[in-house]
Amino acid sequence: MKISESSPARRLLGLAYGLVAIGLILLFSASKGIFTRPVAGIFKGGGVFFWQQLLWITLGTGALVGARRFPYRNFRRLVWLLYPVTIVLLVLVLSLGHGRASRWIRIGPFNFQPAEFGKVVLVLTIAAYLAENDINRIAVFIGSLFLAGFPAALIFKQPNLGTAMILVLICLVIMFQAGLSLRRLLAVFITVLVSSPLLWITMEPYQKERILTFLWPQRDPLGRGYNLLQSKITIGSGGLIGKGYLHGTQTKLAFLPEYHTDFIFCLLAEEFGFIGVAIFLGLVYLFLREILSIIASTRDEFARLVASGIFGIFFLQTVINISMTLGLFPVAGIPLPFISYGGSFMIVALLSVGILANIAENSVMF
């Protein structure tokens, strides 16, 4: 069956797993010819990123299947349990956090990042709240900002400015879809702009350095600006058709650090060139367009807002991640959906696809 003849849910799943396959191909390349320490003490030797990611995809697929079969309207009642549980986990991570920044909780051999799961929980919570209330009432408007601002503040404290920013932007996407007036939306942006000096004061030193490096990477080309400068070089070195699969030099020779996580787009550009990047972006476009078609077709306000919030997650993270690698946005530690190495967000991404498929298959009936 051609993809154009299939159901919206099947098209969405096909595109999602097409992107997942691209991620696995890139991570296999990232694991070749380099020395890596075992991740979580499970897999040893080369291919560590590939095999670990395959495990996350398997777990994420289980979450997708569960979310697709679970009646999505029940999430509307569960959010008032999921939201406080998420808040508790975000509080716990500040004291039990593992890593340079307190973002992960160690569970046996695995690291669990509550902030990533907080994204989809926030989407469900805000959607349930605004499906029953008028966003243009001042109390509802402030309540929505509080629901997003509380977990965002805890995540900022970890410190994790990038994810905190994503949460606030997701909230604004849902609020706008719920009918927020442009005047109030503009008021939010003006408030953020005016309060930016206070935000600067509360930032960690390394976060300030990231912003300064973004504005002027040449100020420390062998230190803070190294990643950004090498990222641009790596992308440009791919040319039109790339250097060939497994033949990237900037990445394989470790000129560019973290090319399996934040900078994996650079690996794609180096090995597959402009043509490979164009094909990838085309798949991303089709995936996002499929979500927009689901939003347009649903008759359920809660489902429409949930789908809009999930669209915001994928769209914002894709744009911000690629912009980081091109030097158009400060490095913020935002993974590229379905592509970057990492467990928590991969599971959340596939879980979100399951919710979207559920909405596509069930919401048009009402």
C-alpha cells in the first residue's frame, strides 16, 4: 500500500520510524572507529551508541503501542495525578541528580531524565485545563502560565535552561491554539524581554558562556567556541554529496565532540552532504505536516490541543537543534528528535507518536 493511500496513523508511524532508522544509521557510524566507554556498564566495545539506542527504541515502541491502545480521553483525568508526580520527580532530581548538572536519576544501570517526560505531561495537563476553560479569561491565562512555569523553574534550577525554555514555548503554542489573543501573547514576549536581565543574573557561569560564545565564537576558538566553530566546518565539509557513509573525518577523528548527541546533524551533513540533509528535512517536513493534518481533522478540543503541543515539541526541538549546529542559536543541549543518542527523549518521542496515532484513529468520530 502506498503511503498516500494509508491512514493518517500509519503514515505518521511510517515517517516516524523512517526518521528512527536514519538515527540508527548515523549512530552506527558514530560508533565506528572511535573508543567509547561502556554506557551504563551494559554494552562493551564499538557500536555502543547503536546497541544502546536500539534498546531505547524497543522500550519506546512498547510505550507507543500502549499509548496507541489506551483511550486518549482517559489522559484528561489522569493528568491531575501525572502532573504532581512529575513535580515530585523534578524536586527529587535536584537532590538525587546524577551528572555534571542534576538532570538524571540513576535507576539501576540506567539514567532517567524526568524533565523529558515532563514535556508530554505538561502538554496533556495544559490541554486538559484549556479544553475546559477560556484562555482569554485572566485567571485562566495566569493559571496556564503557572502550570508551565512551575516545572520550568525546577528544570532551570537543575540547571537546564534549554528544556525549561522548551516547556514555556510549548505552553504558548497550546495557548495560541486554544484562542489566546495576540495582545496577550505579545504581553508574554514583552515580559520575557524585560525580565531577561534578571534571568541573566540567575544563570550559571557556563550558561552565560554559551550565550557569549554564540554571539562571538572567535573569542575562545580553542575553548568555549571550539564546538561551534568545528560544527560549521563539519557541516560545510560534506559539500553536495558528502564524504560517504562511515568516512567522515571531522567526526571520526574527534575534531567535533558530542557528534552522537547534540551535534549529530553535523555527522549527517558530513557523510551525506547537502542531498542527504535535504532528504532528511523532507522527511521531517512530511512528519510535521502529518501532525498538522491530524490537528485539522480532529473534532475533540482536548485532542486538538494535545496534538498541537506535541507538534510544538517536535518542531521546536528540530529547529533549535539544527540552529545550534549552524550557529544560529546558542548551544542548549536540545536533542534532535528520533536522531540524537539518548534514552529518555527517545521513549518520550515514540510515546508522543503513539498518542498522536490514537488521536488520529479515534478523535474524528466525535
